Amino acid sequence: MNNEFSHIISGAVGIAERQVAATVALLDEGATIPFIARYRKEKTGSLNEVQIAAIQAQYGKLQELAKRKETIYARLDELGNDDQELRKRIEECWDATELEDIYLPYKPHRKTRADVAIEKGLLPLAEEILKQRPMKLPNEEDLQGARDIIAQRIAEDEKSRNAIRREFSYTAVLSSKAVKTQCDTPEAQNYKDYFDFKCPLKHVKSHQLLAIRRAEAEGYLRVDISPDTEKALDKLAHLWLRANNDTAYQVELAMEDGYKRLLKPAIETEFAALSKEKADEEAIRVFAENLRQLLLGAPLGQKRVLALDPGFRTGCKTVVLNEQGDLLMQDVIYLHNLQSTQKLQELIEKYKIEAIAIGNGTASRECEQMVRAAITPPQPSPQGRENRPQIFVVSEAGASVYSASKIAREEFPDEDVTVRGAVSIGRRLIDPLAELVKIEPKSIGVGQYQHDVDQTELRESLQQTVESVVNYVGVDVNTASKHLLTYISGLGPMLAQNIVDYRAEHGAFGSRKELLKVPKLGAKTFEQAAGFLRLKDANPLDNSAVHPESYGIVEKMAKDQKCSVADLIAKKELREQVDLNKYVTAEVGMPTLTDIMKELAQPGRDPRGETEEFHFDEHVHTIDDLQAGMVLPGIVTNISAFGAFVDLGVHKDGLIHISEMADRRISNPQEVVKLHQHVKVRVVDVDRARGRIQLSLRHL
């Protein structure tokens, strides 16, 4: 890596150059972020995934900048420009904005008014006027041409551009006005708050900016970003005006024209892009964190599940799944129907149902009521346990996308979309992560304005989030689907399929080492993937996050304690006698040894916790049942930069604005609540006409 890159990245992310250089070297070798963060702490100085991702992002930008320089050099060669001072400036520049300013005079462009004037031979006149010495001025036509040349020169000058950028930074105001011919439509009313909006650009919230830009794209708003014009022109005058005479007046006219016609629109476009980029970053950050929380939802585990996709007219599509999530049967049950209630009871008894999953869409509450009515009062079993299945309301977000997808068709070629949707609901209860990885992340609907942000940035961020979560949790290599395996460090779709095919042909893997027999899975891939793949009923270390490269260390610890590895895992007193300092080497330091001991204490532990039953208030079913002051149970369904949405079971989510989330001031709703968290909220206001519910977590 370019040594200069380490210095630049270090300054950008606030991480020591040594750590940056080590991280980039690992990335260049093909190591993934989860692998580096978990198994290369000695090399990186224990950087976490967020820090490594930040280094990777900065490194990528510098690599793109290096490619851009090659394009610029090629253009200069094409022009026959051999200015070594210019080339040195380009070589030493690693700021994208500055690089484009340097290149601007040489950049290909459409013919301008200045180009026409130069073709007429007016460049010498423009140069003479710029000196601002007293002179006899020519006719107005020639003066206009000279001013066009001067205006373009001022607009392309680096100092001019930087001066106007500073003014934009300090005083730019974003304003939006309604397009009168469009503002009366029902769709336009969604943007009513921005029909006459004005705010300093630096104070505009990300969700406001994204909403304004969407409304602008749809033709409902006209948007402008402008600094204080008088101050901007004063800055340019300080740079360009050096006299007080008729010649200087011509420069002043050119300066004002250059600012209004060329420079201000160019910098406005630049700041519009920069502000949109910042808004995108915030929205993507919120989306990624929501997705992370959703994927880390607690699994019910391997239990027999009856799942219902609620519906009024068409009934509730009902499926039964075994402990592995395989479809055993499917049927339709209608609400408020005695025969259906009996059928539900029969299914619960016949298939020994342990849990019931109900989708949270239309008719969810009515379906839940039917299910609860169908379940007989708890009767003690011979073992003293209740026979009543647990009931869970499960998010349907993205289920319709899955049910119509190629993945769903491959899994259930003979079933229609309604059956596939119900299966997805049930499987989400058994293991949310294993099911949700089958859906394009942005279709899950746990963010704000996901269709308005940079789609490449969004896709990369969400992909990275899914990979992070899958590797954090780890997967059972003998039961995981190819979709789940795809996200394991170093694998990807082809190797994931190869693992599934090998498993189908040869049976369950007996050890991690056997993975090396999978076609195309070589030593480097094994290094990246092995620590995140689990095998039950094998070498106990194979069911842990201890990497195979460290097995020898654990075996030496066990030998020194005169016990087996299994005993070392099982007995806390044996682990407490281990002196980690004895096992420190040039390659293995205390961070790795500490991680090993933590893993030996809880091998194969699922970090996602346990799922819990939830009950809405039985007296509240519609928005008409709500009254200000009520304190009700709810489930957080989405989190945005301005607050959190909560399902109260009334078919319309309420909003806890960020100002109502805590008795202290907070900058991020995720400081207070998490996605799918069970909360108690107070109803502040109900606007039945607009279907809006205002909630609060304060003073509870």
C-alpha cells in the first residue's frame, strides 16, 4: 500500500497509522472484516468491525482517487500539456474537491460564451482589463466578450471557488416552495410541511432533506440553496478588484455575472450533493442499525410451530412446521367460525404444537383473539408443564417479497405465495436470522427513505450488516441453508452451494477439517470461514468460536492441567488455574487468549437471548379505543432519525418523537429503544382524522 495512504486514512478515521497499515494489508490479502476483527486482534491492535469498515471505506476512496488521476493525466497528454508543476500538484493532491478544481480548466466541456469570445480573438483584451489599469475601452460587443472570458476565469479559479464554498458553509440557506400547479393533489399534501420551508443548510435534518428532494423529484417543490449573496460577492471582490476605475468596473460586472451564472450554480450543485450524501449516510446508518437489531432477534429455537397469515375475506392461511421448519401441512382457517376454532384445536393436539406465530398484518388482532379463544384453559401435563402453546405476533415485513421470490419457488415449487408467506412467518419465529437472510435487506422495511438514498451505498452497508450479524452468531454447517452460508466470511454463493451439495452427497460433516474436502474450498477460504461455522456432536472446539489455528493452544492448556479439552470446557476451576501469560507468543497475544477463555466458558452459546411472549391491551383494538393519557404495551416496529414507531395493536403505528423518548436530551432514538423491543408507552394525542397517534416514554 502507498505509505501516504496510511497517513491520510489515519487522519480521516482517527486511528494510528500502524493499525491502519496492518488492517489494509489484511484487506489486500483478501481477509474479511469479521475475520480481521475476531481473529487478527494482535495485528490490528484490537480494532472493531466499525473501525475496520471505516478504514476500508477510506482506502476505497483513495483507490478511486488514484484511478481519477490516471484519467486526468491521460487528458493532459491528449492536450499536449507537459506542465510539470501542474502534474506535481495533481500527484500530491488526495482531496477529491481540490483535485477537480485543479483539473477544471482542462476538463472537456461544451462550448461556452467564453470559448466563443476567445475564438474572436478577445483573450488579449480580457487579460488587459484584468490588470485594471486606466485604458480606452472598446465597443460594448467586444467588452461583453471580454467579460465572458473574465467571468469564466473567476468561476474556475480555485481561490474563488474555495471562498464561495466557505460562504456556503457559513451562510447557505435551503428553501423550498410549492409548485402551485401541483400542490393541490393528495400526493402533494404529504409534503405540506415543505411548501414554504426555509432553514440554514447546516441545520436541516436528514429526513427533512430526503423528503424535500423526493418532493422535488416528483415535481411538487422548487428547491434552492443559496448563501448570503452580498457577502459572497464581497469575498470575490476582495480577490479580484484592485482599483476604482472604469476598467475595474468591467471586472466587477464580469465577477457578478460569473458568480450568478457559473460559480453559484456550480457550488450549489456541489453542496446539494454533499448535503444529500450526509443525509444518505444518516439514513443508511439508521437502516443498518435497525437491520442489525432485526437480524439479532431472539430465536424461539427448534419447536413445532403453527403459523397463521391473517386475513378477513380469504381466511387465515395456516401451516404447521416441524422443529426444523419443514412444512407438514397447510390449510385455511376463517375468523369467527366455530368449525375453524375446532380445526385449530385439532391441529394443536394432532401435531403437538408448542408455539403459534401470527403475522402482524391486517386482521392480526382478530386472528390472535380467535387463537386465544381456541386454546383451552391450561391443563397440567403428567410432567407438570402446561400444554398451552405460546402465542407470538411476528413481523410480516418483507414476507410478501420472499413468497414471490426465486428462493421461495425453489423451496416450495408446488405451493402458492400464500403458503410460502405463512411458512416464512413461522420460520421467523423459529430462527429470524436464518429466514430473513433470504430477503433483500431493503425490502424488510425497517428504515427511512430507503428508496431515495444512494442505492450502491445502501446495498453495500446492508450487505456488510448481514455478514457481520451472521458471523457474530455463527451457523451450524450441517443444518444451515445455502442462503445463510453465503454470508459466512470467505464463502459466497458458489462455495455455499458446494457445501450444501457435499453435505447432501456425503452426509453431515464430522469435523471442521472435513470442509477442506469441499470442491473449491481451499486453505485460505478455510482460514476465513472455519471459526464461524459450528458442528454439534463433534470435537467440542468445533462447536465454538475458537479458530482451528488455535486448537493447539487449547490442547496445550488441557495437557498442562492434566485433563482433556472437554474437561477444561466443563470445569470452571480448571480454567481458573490457567496462566495465560505462559501461552503468549510472537504470533498469539493476550487478546486472542482472552477470547479463547471466554469461548471455553460458553462454547456454542447463541448470543441472541430468548424470545418472549407479548400481549396487547385486550381492551384496545382500533384507533377509536385510544384516549390521551392511556399507558399501553407496544412493540417497536421501526426507528428513524426523528423517533420510533410503535405497534399498539390498532392497525396503525404510533410515533414516539425523539423529544418524547427520554427526560434528558438525546441525539439518537436508538440510545433509548431497540427494534421489536416490548415497551410501555403513554398516549399523548390521537388525530383520528389523519390516523396519527402521538406517544411518549417520558414520565412513566
